[in-house]
Amino acid sequence: MKDRALSLGFNRIGIARAKPSPHLDAYFRWLDAGMHAEMGYMAREDRRARRRDLNVILPGVRSLIMVGLDYSTLKLPDALTNAPRRGKIAAYAWGVDYHAVMTPRLEALAEWLREQTDQQIAHRVYVDTGAILERSHAQQAGLGFTGKNTMLIDPRGGSYFFLGEILTDAEFDQYDKPGRATLCGSCQRCLMACPTNAFPEPYVLDARRCISYLTIEHKGAIDPALRPLMGNWVYGCDVCQAVCPWNRFAIETHESQFYPIDPERAAPLLNDLLTLDDEAFKVRFAGSAVERIKRDRLVRNACIAAGNSHLPEYRPILESLAASDRNEIVREAAQWALSAARL
Ligand code: SF4
């Protein structure tokens, strides 16, 4: 099974018994504190029920096959990613959407498993698409430990990898041992480096302050108090991973699809983003994870980054967006950029 997973291109695989996550209580406390922000679906009772008992997802489930796929590509020069005229996109979204890469391979792995036995085998495949605590189960399958930044970290390979899983009613003759609970020690780099102070305590991320949540998941206007802290991130954020010392062991991916087709996919010029219409957005981001937030949300984020740049050259385009963009959230963000940044 493991050889097959590696031959399909996955970099890590572990197999765990399908038991409830040991982090379930902490997760429910996190939900009850409202730290999932506007991702209300996470708190729905049907979702809670699935996380409590994996049988609700797949009756008779016995095993979880957890896989990881590295996505770390070239490190872009700081001159590019910190250029005031550019926005930053989180590294996981520089190339092709990982769902499209991983899901068919997981299905192929499940099919291979089915061929190895004459029994009927049921399965479900997820790539961060299911109501299960993916990182926690991956830790139980021995793929790594949980960092204070809430990421799953492989002590031999850092945290720049995607997770996916197969739930199956197949039983294995061996299961992997869980990874260590944590190996952070006294380090607090990620907690200190977070631009918006999104970690109220170690191992707890308040999505309401997280730049990744704000730029990707949050649909409305972003809290004005947080905007100046967002810098030039326009899609996601890598800060809590970039400062983590375990990422000195990050392994460069062998997936050419995860490399940006050009530097503009990783650090686009803000002017280009501010002038996007729906058609240009589709052409530019087709097939990447950025595509899912659509034009309006990306232009909202670009307005905030333009305001944070304090560059007067954006005044004309921001005035135009503030006056006549079809989207109210974009108009408001453009107005904020003009006034808060005194452009
Ligand atoms: Fe743990 Fe330090 Fe990495 Fe944060 S930066 S996840 S505290 S090792």
C-alpha cells in the first residue's frame, strides 16, 4: 500500500485505525468560542456528528489512510515578494489547485486497494473537503506533530505539504504509531511573528484574525483594525510557516504543477489586480486555488494591500473603484485605502 502511494507521487503515507480524533474536545471548545469566524458550516450539528463518529461518514469504517504531498517550490527572492507594488499569494496556491492533483491519485490508490482483495471495500476520499480533523488524524497516522502554529509538521520535512485521506472499511494487519504530540519546545517564533496576533495561545488559531481566513474565506468587509496589519498579502499567508525552524528541512516538491508558471502567479503586480474584471480574473487564475475566491474578493484584498503600500500612484484606480465598482465591498475597501492610507 505504501509503495503504491509513493509510486503515485505522494511523499508520505501513514495508516491509522479509524477512531475519533484525540483533539475533538479542543476543537469543539474552539467552535464554541466562535473562533471559526463566519465559517458557520463547521459548527453545524451534522458536521459535529461526523467528526465525533467517522461511521457517520462511512458506515463500518475501520481505517484511515493519510497521505501528504509536498508543495514547497522555489523560494522567491525577497525583492519580489516584498516589493511594495506587488501582492503576495500563499505558496500553496502558486500552481495548479491541489484538489485536482490529489483527488484522482487518492481514487487510484483506493482502486488499487480494492483490487488486492476479493472482498467488497467501501471508501471515501477527501482532500480537506470532509468533516474530519485531518491534521489530527494525520498525526495519529504518524505523519508528524502539531506545531504551536496548528500546522502538522514532519520533523524530517517541515510543514509545506498537503494532506489527503481515504476512509475505508478495509482492515490492515499493521497500523502506524502516532507521531509525537509536539516538538516545539520553548520556541514561540510563529506566535510572535503573526502580523495580526491570531494565536490567543499556543496551538489555538483564531480565524477571525488570521490573514489566510480574512483574504480567502471572509466574504464581507474586513475589520478595519486588522487591515493595516495585513501588509501586501492578497491570498492566504505563509508567515507562521515561514518562520518555523522545522521548515529548514522542507523538501522541494517534485510536482512541476505546483510551481508558478511565472512570478506573477506568486507575487502579482497590485495594479494588475486592481484592474481585473471577471474575464481577466478567470484567464489569469484558471485552475489555481485562487480561482475559488472570485474577482471581487481578490480586488478587495488588493485594495487593502494598495492602501498599505501608501503609494500615491494607486489613487486614480482606487478612486475609480470607490466611485463605481459594481461590488459594495470593493467600493468600501477602495475608499478605506484612499482615506486610511491618505492617498
Ligand atoms: Fe513550533 Fe516554533 Fe514552529 Fe511555531 S515556529 S510551530 S513554536 S517550532
